[in-house]
Amino acid sequence: MSETEEALNVKHRETMYRLMISQLFYDGYKETAVSLAQILKPYPACPPSDRLFNIFQMGFKQEEEKKDEKDREVPKVNSYAPVGAGIDLEFETEVQTISAEAALYETCYVTAHKSPCRTARFHPTGQLVATGSDDCSIKILDVDRMLAKSATPVEVLAMETHQQQMENHPVIRTLYDHADEVMCLDFHPFSQILASGSRDCTLRFFEYSKPSVKKAYKSVQEAAPVRAVSFHPSGDYLTVGTEQPTLRLYDARTLQCYVGSNPQDQHKGPITGVHWSPNANLYTSCSKDGDIKVWDGVSSKCITTFRMAHQGQQVCSVFFSRNSKYILSSGKDSLVKLWELSTNRCLIVYTGAGATGKMEQRTQAVFNHTEDYVLFPDEKTTSLCCWDSRNAERQNLLALGHNGPVRALAHSPTGPAFISCSEDFRARFWYRKATTD
């Protein structure tokens, strides 16, 4: 921010405080107005005035017009429209939630790997979910089949033929092509392609539309374990974070690699998370160095750095809100934070997780599908913490039923469903059933 802009902001704040004092005098709160005036010492003195009220009236009218115009906008990059308007603290903080809190979800299906389950990702349509494991495998599960399985009586399932069991099985693909732990996954927004990163230092692309295919159709050999991947909303590019501090940007078609032109922009430690904004203007990254960085989506230049974002602890995850105005982050300090990009500051801190001890494993904080709630697993109790995203009010805990720390959490972008992945080798699919209303 330039000196001129800073001086203008100071002037505007002084004017705002003067108007507050004048309005208090006008409304008859003389003692409060005098007390505030003694603290702020405005000059010249503030006469009674209802100018602030009039400004508010005009501002609210303009805000409503702006909000109506925003609601009429049609998404241009990604055609998958999630439910609800999403979090937007610019317009309203007291919003009636339209979705169920996490404590009302139920386990509908459990799938097991042969080793700890480390990562999960939903398809943008919410119809598929992929899980990755320390056993080097990737499973792709059909959401409708999982729901159908949970709704079918046990006696009916027992009568199914082998062919019917194959046709109705929720796991539609099991992919084997990595030689070490699968650390990250992301679906292409439009094509039937899944990108995966592994501790074996490879980035692989699977075309999961073909049932017989178990291997990747193309891959990239990296110089370090691949920790994080995120497709550009158009699907043309893929941002990749590794154990090295330099972010990579790959052309998804040619696999040409690009890095930022300024080495000073890069992190100082291994990258733990990356995510593209839905409007494709920005992407964000986090690292073991404790910083969160925001990057220009065209030039790949770092435009903002939130240093020591989680009290110096490593940052575990970063996710953009649907309107691209906020970033949700989690850290090993067991805190979840909401960052506002327009002011470059932490707006809300969600507290209460990790009360029984410091986190040892990395995991993610996520929004639910309407962005009414923020979800984050508590490592020691293996329960799920849930907060109202707008006021950070704690909701009821959900016992996740895992026998080990939850290493990955992913919520459906389109419905009341999420998946939790744990060190106990299992991935649990959770759903809010309408019959429990």
C-alpha cells in the first residue's frame, strides 16, 4: 500500500470515528459520546448529527444492489454449481444456516486399504471420491452406490449374485502404479482424469473411464516426493508442491513445467498444500516453513505472504472459499483460520480442537458444501470439530469411529457428505440422511 493510500485510510477512519460520536450525541447517548470523544480526541469537536445513519441507509441500499448483481452472475470457468450462496462476510454475518451440522452425519460405507489411508478428494460433481494410501493404491468410489449399499437391507445384499455384487460395488476402480505412499489426489474438472502425487517422486495421470486400466497413461518424474496437487479450474494446468520449496506449474496436456521468475517468492521449506481459487485468478500454497502464500494465476508471482500464519507451526492445508475472497487454513497448532484477501488479515480463528494435546500428524480443515460450517478432526480424540463458519461458534462433536489419527478429510462440494481417512487403514464415508430429520 502506498503512503498516499495509507494517509487516505487514516483520514477516512478519523472521519468514521467523528461520525460515530456525532450519531451518539444525536441519539441521546451523551455520556457514551463524551467518553469516546475523550479517548479519540477529535478535532474540531463533534456536534450532534444523524449523518452516519443516512450514510448507512445509502450504503445498505448499494450493498443490496451489488449483491443482487452478484447473484445474477453466471460462473464462467467451472459449471458445477454447489448448493447455497457460500460464506461472504462482506454482506451478512447473521445468516440462517441451510445445512446440517456435522454431528448429524452417519457412516454409510467403510472401505479398507492395506496400509494407512492418507489422502482423499471428491470430484467437482460430488459423484465420485478417490482415496490414496500408504499401500501405493488408489481407490475411486461411486457416491450413489455407497448410498444405495447403506440403504439396502442385509438380507437383500446376502441374496445378490457375484455378478450383481460386482455391478453394485461402490469401489469402481482400484489403481496401482505408484511405488510408495500416495500423498495427494485431484480430479480433472471436466475430463475423466485423476492426478496423483506420491512419495516415490512421481506425478501420475490416470484415465479412470476405462475399467480395465490400472496404470497411469502418463507421468512426470519429480526430484522430490510430491505432496500437493491442484488442477486449474479450466483443467489446462496443474499446480504441484513437493518436498522442495519451489512450486511447479505444469501444462496438463504437454507436461511442460513452469516456475515463478523470482526465486525470493518461493517458500523456505517443503510445500504441504496448494489450491486454485474457483475464479482462476489466484492460487495459494502453504508450507512447513509456517507461511501461506497467494500467487497471481497468470504471472505466477507471489502477491501476498501470511508469515508465521499458525504461530510458527507448519501449515497443513489451504483452501479457497467458493467466491475466492477467503482462504481457510489449518496448522499443527490445532487452529483453523479464515483469511480475508481484500484486507490481507486473519478474520476468524476457530478454536477448541487439540485441547487434549499437540497435533503430531498433518490433516485438513474444510468447508461443508454450503460453507455454513468448518470441519476439522481432533487428533487425540478422533472426533470431528465443527464450527459455524461466520461466527466461529462451536457445534456438537462427531465421533468418527477411527482407531487412529485422521490424516485426511474431504467434503463433497455438492451435498451433505464427507469422507475421513485414517491411520487405521480405513476410509469412512459419511452422509446426512434426510430420514433422520
